[in-house]
Amino acid sequence: MEPIHAPESIDLIALAPVLVLSVFAMGVLVLDLWAGKNKTLLMFVSLVGLLMTAISAFAKHPLPAFAFTDSYIVDHLSIFFTCIFTLSSALAILLSAEYNERKGMKAGEYYALILLCTVGMIVLASSTDMIMIFLGIEIVSICLYVLAGFRRDDPVSNEAALKYFLLGAFATGFLLYGMTLIYGSTGSTNLFKIAEFIKAEGAPSSPLLLMGIVLLVIGFGFKVAAVPFHMWAPDVYHGSPTPVTAFMAVGPKAAAFAAFFRVFTEAIPNMAANWEILLCIVAVLSMFVGNLGAIMQTNIKRMLAFSSISHAGYLLIAVIAKSAMAGSGLLFYMLTYAFTTFGAFGIIILLGRKGEENLEMENYSGLAYKHPVLALSMTVFLLSLGGLPPFAGFVAKFYIFSAAIEEGFVTLVIIAVLNSAISFYYYLKVVVFMYMKEPAGEFQISMTPMTLFVVIIGIIGTIELGIYPDPIIALTGLN
Amino acid sequence: MELLIFYPIAGLCVALALGVILNTSPVGSAMCLIGMMLGLAGIFVLQQAHFIAVLQVIIYAGAIMVLFMFVIMLLNLKQAASADWVSRDKNLYITILTSALAIGILYKIVDVTFMADLDSPAELPDTFGTVATVGESLFTDFVLPFEVASLLLLAAMIGAVVLAKPKLD
């Protein structure tokens, strides 16, 4: 038998961010042995690791570069997403440091799991092969199941982890089945080869392929918490430790959207006539159920969970529009969403204290009288989530909607704008509580430096991207 | 000829899969699951994937199911456990709606399967499905998924330890 040579396509430079971060994840795990009770060192090592990952993402030139027999790609989208992931993981770690101390979650594995989860996200955003996308989704999901249940003494956290795990495993089955059917009908797992096959066949209406696409929509729809596959989101967001909730609302969601966008625009764009209507229904349902559901909530974490469902609806519009401009809009949206979400959750954590979390809206009554700066920051984040100029959320929505209008989806955009208007009702409800109600009791705010730091970064990001977004937009490749 | 072998095995698999969920005793369910795994191995053989079939028997029917049995026996689950399960109040409308949906989807699946082009696939090379071929593609074309899968397993292992360790420091 002939000896087997390593193929040319093994390109470790392209893989640099994944390698660097995996090494740091395992390093944190080993370092935990000597770190003792105080986990601050682990936190800083993780942050350094994330920083180095973000830098190493730029190692590969020229773009786009393919590696590993075209199953891995380094391009604009993947580099920008890698930066969003490292940013969101770094903010999550900063938020966790003191929260974990307060709640007695002092395990070093926490940081290792966040880093591994980030590795999964990078894999997800850079893969052009169904097998890799599946593996990426599974790494992300498994880390999240565990992180959701990290407060092991808290039944709500246990419930969140178990619900997420059972439903997530079920959804993974759909996703994998869909991939299998697409492989079966096109003969490849590679996104480009699938696209070639479909183009050559002239958009075949093979039932197996169509069924595969439907199953893919179900699988991805679950991972991004789009209606009607959103049932898990409110309970899981509510039960998870607050920093983990913020983390899963940003990073993994962005990663799932990266893969969603790549699969639907790279592999099956020629089948768009078939999946467009499907995604339109899912997007419209997500917006309505998310926004109307959020209005009913009194718990602020649940409200943000429903709001995140509606944001999934807006982001789906980018997938439906599937132009290069929509891709840039998706990137910009995820970045602004990272800043605003982490800022808002930072304030929620500041308002909580040992034992009690103060998650009900009444707990925010009169915040403006006692802590005007915090109340003002929360207002900025909520208005940005709603999409009010001059904050970042407005610019982000503007780009996605204009991309969709350019592709001719006017009705969809009108529905989305209407929904943005609905969303102000519940965002402003919190503002009303903060500014127009008498304080119900004393606020016991634990002004911890790192959480404050996250809030400040959130504020800077939200306002900067709203007022002067040009440099970042240039980076997203829109110009 | 192949179909003559395929249908009995496939039928057996479905029957055993039903056995897994209908059985009230956990040991019975596990035994049915082993049988189903073996049936799947048979289907893999029919697909000319002999090596995968062997792996299926060794890993699933062998290692994993033995672990299952150990856990079931260590936990000492009795049939009585299922008697404690409270069945929820059933909503008639939802039951009708979901079963109508399920029947519709099943009908469509069967329909689609008959519509599908069931030509016999291209001729397979002689080396198809051998250990050497599987190994070669695993370490060349699929080396990245192979390595990334190890990260997945690492994450799962850390997760299991975190959730199950009696005391986290």
C-alpha cells in the first residue's frame, strides 16, 4: 500500500484563531489545578487568550483563503464574526467574575467552557462544510447546556439546563437529518459543491432536497430561537446565571446566524424561491410573538428573552435578503447587539445582590432618583435595542432593512418597522418605572469595578456606533 | 435480493425501536435498543460499509449499551418507578391537531419516498468501506472534522464533570 501524504490543504495559519483559543481553553483547565480558591488569575488568562485569538484572526492573507479541502474559509465575514465572538466572550467573562464570586460559583471550568464555546463559534462562522457546521453547533450547544445549569444548587438553573438540553438535542436531530437529506440528494457536504450541483441541475425540485431544506430551517431556527422554535428561550434565559444569559443572547446567536447565512446564501441560493417564503413566515412570526410576548412580561430577564426572539426575526430578514449588503448588515447588527445587550445585562447584575436578584420590573421603580447615571445608561441600552436614533440599534436596523428593500422585500420591512414601534412599548415601560415611579425600597447596588467596566464599554459602543459608524461599516465591507 | 434482506431487518429495527419506548421496564428497553443497534449494523453491511457495521456492533451494541445496562442495574430501577409517573391532563383538541399534523407529515414522507428517484447508485470501487479507505479519508479530507470532534468530546467531558462532581471548589 502506498504511504499517505498529508494533503496540501492543511493550513494551520488559517486555523490560527481556533488553535490559539483551544490551547488557552485547555491551559485554563490545567492552570485551575494550581490556581487555588481565587480564580482571578484564570479570568485574566482567559481574557489574554481571547485578545490573542482576535489578533490571530488577521493572520491569513490574502482573503478569502480556503483550507482543509475547502471545508474552512477565512474571509471578511469569518474574521469579523471572530472579533464579535471574542468581544462577547470577553465581556461575558468580565461580567461573570464578580457575579460568580457572589453566587459561590467558583469553578475554574466555567472559564474553560466559555473559551471552548467560543472555539465552537469560530468553527461555526468559518466552516463551509456541513460536517464542520454540525460539529461547531454541537460544541457551542454542549458548552451552553452546562453553563445554563452552572448554578447547581438553584432549581431554576437546573430546569433551564435540562429544558435546553432535551429540546436542543431534539433540534440537533432535525438539523442533522436535514444535512443528511441534502447530502443524499446533492452528493456533497461542501457548501460550494452543493451550490454547483443545484446550479447544474437548474434548481431541482427533488422532494428529498426540499425536505432537507425544511429540516435545516427547523434546526437553525431552534438555535437562533426563532418562532415557532422559540419555546425554550424564555425559560432558559430566565434560569441561567445572568452573565451566561447575556453570553448566549449574543455570541452563540451570532454564530448560529453566521452559519445560517452561509448555508442559505452559499449553498442553496438557487433554491431561494422555495425557502424564501418559509423564512419570511418564520421571521414575521418571530417579530410578532417576540414583541407581543415581551409586553406581557414583568420579569426583566424574560422580557429580554422575548426581545431577543424578535431580534432573531429582524436578523432573519438579512438571511432572506441574502445580498452582500445584507451580510454586512448582519455583522453590524450583531456588533451593536453585543454592546447593548451586555450593557443592559451589566446593569441588571449591578442591581442584583446576594440572595436576591431583583429581576422584577418593580425593582427598578425610582432608580433615576437614586442612581441617575445607571438609569440613564439603562435607558440608552433599551432605546438602542428598540432602534431609536442616534443610538447604534437604529443604524443596525437601518442597514438590514435597506438591504432588504434593495432586494425587493418591501412588505417584510414594513412589518419589521411596525414591530420596532411595538417594541418601544415594553422598552419604555422599564424607563417609565425608572423615571416616573416612587422608589419602592432601598437599592443595594454592588458597584463592582469589572461589571461597571462592561457597562461603560457598552455605553461607548452603543453611542459611538450610533453617531459615527463609518469606520466599522467600512470594516464590514459595505462602504 | 438485497431488498429481501433489507425489509426483514428494517422491519425488525422499527419493531425493536417501538419496543424501546413501549417497554415499561428499563432493562427491557435497553435490550430492545441493543437489538436495534445490531439491526442497524446489518443495514450498514447491506450498504457495503462493512467497517462501519463492525464499529456499530463494537461501540454501540457493545460498549455503550453495556454502560447503559450497568447504570440501570446500579440505579436499581424497578418497574414501580413508572407507576409514579402522573400523566398530564390531555387536551383533546391539541391531541387531534398534533396527530393530524403527524399523520400528514408521515403521509408526505411516504409519498416523497415513492416519488424519489430510486435508481441504483454508481458502481462502488472495490476498496469502498474498507478500514484503509475509511482511515485514509479520515486523516486527509476529513482531518479537520476529526480533530474538531475531539474538542467536542472534551467540552462534553468537562461538562459532565462540572454537573456531576459532588462539590465544586
